Amino acid sequence: IYAVATDPAFRSRGLSSQLLAEAHRRLSLEGLDFSVLVPAERSLFDYYAARGFRTEFFRCAQTVFAASSPDDVDLSPASLPALLPLRDALGAKSTLYGRWDQEALAYQQRETSLLGGETLSFFWEGKPGYAVCHPTENTVLIKEWGASAVSTPVLSAIAHRFGKNTVQLDLPASPGAGSARPFAMTRWYCKERKYEEGDPPVLSLVLD
């Protein structure tokens, strides 16, 4: 669910609540398990919680300062056919995974390119990985880190590729972790929901 908003002149009349209730009714009839949204502001988490949503996706920011550019890190533009299965393999370890198909990933890559960024692939310690990189004025924002562990040499190579001194990661986090912040909420329609163990829920590459 995206871009829920009410003209200021018509607020406090319950219009958004009615629209959401009708959306939930229809989605439930269609057999969907749940819907998901990313609140635009911190205060909206309480608003949506009062309408049946619960926070299930959390993120944790991490800043890495670039060291000298490593010689043994090879970065290259990610191949879309290789990106999808790699992303799915990493997401399969999570308790909840926001999956993008190939068409959506192709759109994301075009958007990243238009913003001056790249989706880069690499091998580190014998394992493939990728990073969705968006350069800003002072740092490189990693919109999605596709590797089992954070690698300072790889991140340093990314920083040097864009001529920056730092890299800012936004990683999935477990609720209750020290620096975790709420990110996205779900509204479930299943009568019996099964909770599974695994890595923290993953939702990224959204317009946040």
C-alpha cells in the first residue's frame, strides 16, 4: 500500500480509515495473506497501528570509513540474470522477504543509474555478493547489501569507486536490537499465521 494521503481540507473525517478498511476487505477476499506499507514519518507508525498494522521490518544504520583501496576486490556492474537468484537465495534465509521479480529489478537498476548510482557485484572470500549503491554529496548509501556479512574491504572499494570517504549501510535488523528503528508495517489477513525462525525480515528497494 503506497502513498496514502488526504487533502488537508478534508482531514479528520475518517476518509483514509474508510479507504484502508475497504482495501483490506478486498485484499482479504482475493486471498492475500497480508499487505505492507512504509510509513512516511515516524508519527505515522501509531496511526497505522491503530488500524491493524504492526511493525515487522526494522533497519539499522551503519557507517563504514573507507580504508586504502584494496587491490583484491573486483567490482563490476551486476548482471540482472545473476542478481535475481542471488537475491532470492539471501532472502530465503529471512522470516519474511519482500521479493522483486526480474521486471521490477530492471526498473530498480534503471532508477539507480538515473540517480548516478550502480548495482555492483563482487566476490569476497569465495562467495558472490552485490550492493545497490547511491552516491550522495558526502557518502555512498548502500540501499541493499547482498552478502552474508559486512566486508570493510569491499565497502572501501565501493567508496573509492565513487570518490567518497564513507559508506552508509541500512541493514535489516531484529526488533529490540540496540540501534534498530522501525521501517515497515504489515496487516495480516490470515486467520492462523505461522511464525518461523530465521534472519530478520527483509524489505528494501522501496521508495523510502
